[in-house]
Amino acid sequence: MLGIDAWMHAATRGEDWGVPLRESARALNARSILLVSADLGPGMTTYTVERQLNPAFVRICKAASPQASSDVLSRAEPDVGQVTWTQVQGATPGDLTFFALSDAPLDRTLFRATALVAANAVATRAKLQAVRATSALKTAAFDQLSFGMVIVDRHVRIVESNEAFGTLLTRADGLSVSQEKLICREPSDQAALASAVGRALAGELSAAILKIHRAQGAQPYVLRIVAPRGEASARDHCLLMIVDPDEAPSTGSDIWRAMFDLTECELIIAEGLVSGRRINDIASERGVSIETVRSQTKRMFERLNVSSQAEAAARLSRTAPFRLTPLPTS
């Protein structure tokens, strides 16, 4: 009778409040229902069984909203009808005020119960929207990282992964996915991974680093397991961080330019050092003398506050751990 299903359906699906409002109006035998809440967005959400909402009813609601209380209040308005309202405080950040216009006094207990259902639905939608927004931001952050990130359950089934992990899979040289499960090329690595995930979820964080052997003699992937802390009952999933030791660190020209005020020439040298190229290789590629590159490298060292190529490469790598974002195609 309260239309709970309709309210929760609209809350979880992000649909218009029209259906639950209509059902509530029918249950209450009301001509119009109006909701006022900060969580509903600009304006007010209304439903009327009349051809159009009575302007006088809207004016009465606007005037009564600031003085609303948790009691059910009601008064007869000449040429308008019976106006009934109540406020649910704390269920939503902005509180919710529930109004109804009817031809006769309403059942106050039923009216209050309906208002509580509506307030809970509005609060549920707000929480779901916050969770979805947070989840989208976490996914975007995952995709910015230059190394593979995979969330798995205790059976090593993949729950979520980032773009860098997808790149590792395309190589098909050490890792694959079968029936949503992460598979290592070597059976011994698979057994070690399953055992380590189980121990990590049991709280043994010491067994957190593994080697995943690859085809054709490539350096093994380095896999680190990160398990949640806290209650054992909450440890159902863990995070796998997968690094390719042979892969050059991501370059971060925009970050380096902003952090160290590097010139264009210095940025070219920085990218070369991070990629493992030597000074004479960089000079040859640019078509300039080695002395020119050395002079520019010295000035770059001063900006980075380092004294060697190894220190420069290390510092630059630490400040650019993100993937390059591809330019949109036209």
C-alpha cells in the first residue's frame, strides 16, 4: 500500500519519481503530492492527478517548508483543499518535506509512513550516486597507472583490471585469462599464485611477491599481492600489481615541464635518459654534438638537483608513474 517497491525501484534505477509519487497519491487518496529536498535537484518534484498543479498549493508548500517539523501538520485552505505535510530530518542531507493536497483530511499515520519511505528512497539514490561516482574515479585512476593492476577473489577470478593489464595480456607471453580466471603460463607459477593469494587473504602479508615466468627468455613479471587489512570477514578480494622489468618507464613530459621547468631540449634528453639511451645516442638522434647535449644535460641536472644520469633517470621515473593518455582521434 505504501508503494515501497516503486520507490526503491526508482531509487536504484535512477528513474523519475513519477511512478512512486503516483502510487502514493492513489494510496493516500490525494489530488497532488509534492516533495522538497536538496537531493532532488533544482526545483521541486511533483505529481498531480489534476490537469495542472494548483499554483496556490505550490505557494503554500514553499511558505510552509522552512517551518516544517516531524509532526504531521494539516490545514484546510479555502478554494484549495486540505494541505497535509511533514518533514523527515536526517534521512537526506537537505531533509525532505512531503506535501499532499486532498479533498478531505488524510490518514496521518499512513501519510507519515509514506513520507518515511520516500525519504529513504531519496537517501538511497544519493548514496548510490556517490558510490558510482567514486567507483568511476577509481577506475580512471587505475587506467592511469603504467603497470598492471588486477583485483581478484580467493579463486584468482578477475573482478576488475586496468588498461595496462590488458596490454600485458595482448603479449600472451606469461599471463592469460580463461573463464574469468587469471592463468599463468607455467603451472608452478599458477600454483604459487593461488597459494599466495590464499595466504594473503588469511593475513599473511609476508608472502606478497612472486615471479611470473614468460616465454622466449624474457625477464619474469614481478607480481605483488596487496590484501586488505582489518577484519578477516572483509578479506574476500586482493589486488595484484604486475610490473614488466624490461619495460621502459612512462615518459611524462607535461609533468616534468611543470615540476622542473625543463626546456624542450632538456625534455628530449630526459625522455632519452629514462628510456635508457646514452648521451651520444641522444646527440646522434638530434643531429647535434655530444658537447651540446652534455651542456644541456648539466643544466638539466641543476634543475633536477641531481649529479648523475642515474640519479636523473630515477628522479624523473618517480615523478611520472602514469600512462600516456592517447590523443582523441578525429
